[in-house]
Amino acid sequence: MIVTRLTTEGLPAAERFTWWYEKARAALLPVVVRSGHTGDFHASADVLELGSARITALTVQPLSIARTPELIRGADPECYQLSLPLSGRMQLSQSGRNAELRGGDLVFYDSSRPFHGRVSAPSGRARHIVAQIPKRLVPLPAGAADHMTAVRIPGDKGFAELLVQFLTQVTGRADQYGPADTAGLSAVLRDLFAATVTQCLAESADLPDENRRQALTLHIHTFIQQHLGDPLLTAARIAGAHHISLRSLHRLFQQQSTTVAAFVRGQRLEHACRDLADPRQRSRPIRAIAAGWGFTRPGDFTRSFRATYGLPPSAYRQLALAPRGAGTPPGGPAAAAPEAAAT
């Protein structure tokens, strides 16, 4: 994992704010930044690169930000941005709503829509964490942004609590993760974000029926991701966990042009494929990797893997772990950045 440190310390006082303004625009989003401390501005940030996702831990003096329609037309990374104040307070407005947050709360907003934010700090400096996730990695239900952007999400319960714990741990212990951990961290961020938003959507009383169906589908996908290693993950168990009938569950997946079994098998294969290409697991037996993702019979795993990727697991591992240029796996998530959304 690549970590970049940004700090105004050591710069002439008169240059600090301008320098920070440009660096923050590049590391986060193009926004207008204003502060009453431009004459002697202090700020720092640790930017953690997780492939196309990013987590940034910031310490800043009070400031305000604005993302305008002009800036959106000029550059839009098409991402969801998630903020977690750790100290100080934060206000954020988007889509006609205004969220007021204290330490431990969460809020998410859309880079493709204008927003305004303000960070205040009675102690002089505020600490908060910002995560950026490409929309293509988290296909939220249609209309989710209309209901959930600029809404305060308490970070002390449900999936939100797990998301807060993840963000604080990763930024607080960034030195414990290496480049090989990037894909795994990105997947955890994606899944926890999706689960948090889906849980909040499910609790929304005014959500239209179609949006509620899409929220349920996303919630089921997240549940499957969290239980892929369990060989007893059946359609009946998935349906029971979500209080729907087997028939309703199968109908949901038919609307996605797949089946429950095919979706689960595909996700298990994708994760096993990543493990086979992981240098840290070079000595781990293939049958152990397969079992870790719910394949109880090695023969079934080998047949499914060959049918999906065109060669057996052993050959795929050999190509994936070969010196650069010696060979390229012909397919699968390990052949490229393993960040495909779990849908």
C-alpha cells in the first residue's frame, strides 16, 4: 500500500495555504477551499492508495469547502466520498439536506453533485478521515444518493460501527500493510460501505418499492460476500437471513440474469483466484485455498476453475507467480486489478 505524507510544516507561513489548496485538490477532489487562517495555515494528511480507492487521514485548521457545478464539469472522478470526523465538528450540505456531525459520525456524498462543507475545531485543529470509492465498485440502488447523501449516520451501531473501526485502524496502523494488502483492503472498504448504506436505506420508511428491492439485493450480495468461506452457505440460509421466501430470492437473482448458486460460485472462484496469485500464499496448498472459500471437494473446485478461467488452478498459480514478463494469466481477477464490484 502506497502512503503519501502531505504537511505544511517547514514551508514559509505565507505559502502554506496555497500549497495545501493545490495538494488537497489533487489528493481529494477539486473544490474551492476557504479559511480564516490563510496567513499561517497548518495542515497535514496521510494519503493511503488502495488501487482506485483511497483513504486520507487529515488534520486541518478550520476551513470551508465547496464543489461547484463548474468544477464538476471540469473534472469528475465519479466517486462516493465518505467523511468521518474524529475531533472537531463538520457540516455538509448536498441535495437540499444538511448534516451536522461530531466525532464518530459518518456522512457520504457524491462527487457528481455540488456540495458545501465546513470543518470547525474549538481546539484549533480538527482530525477526520475521508474515503473515496469509485461508483463503479459500489453499484448502489438507483436513487440511493437522493435519499442518503448528506445524512448523518451514527457510527456506533450496525455496519457503520464496523466501518468506523476499519477506517481508524487502517489509517492508524498504515505501516502494517504492504502492497499485497491493497486489494484486500479495497474490498473490505467497498463491502463495508455498501453494507452501511444498504442498512440505512432499509431503515428508511420513505424509500420507494423499487429502491427497496435494489437495496435488498445489495444487502444480500454483501451477506454472501461475508459468508463465502462457509460451505453451508445455501439459498435457504440466505433467504432465511433476509426474511424472504426461497422463491423471492431466486426471482431477485433471475432479474440479474443469474442464479444464486452461480453467483456464489463465481464470487468464491474470484477470491480463490486472488489467493492463488498472492505471493504470500505461494506455499499454501491449493486444496486449502479452495476449502477456505467454501469448496469442500477439490475436484469440484478444479473443474469449476478450469471452466471459468480456461486452465487448472495449478497452472494459473504458476503463471501468476512467474517473474514479470515470463507469463500472464489468461483471465481472472488476478490478471488485473482485483477490484470488480461484487455484483
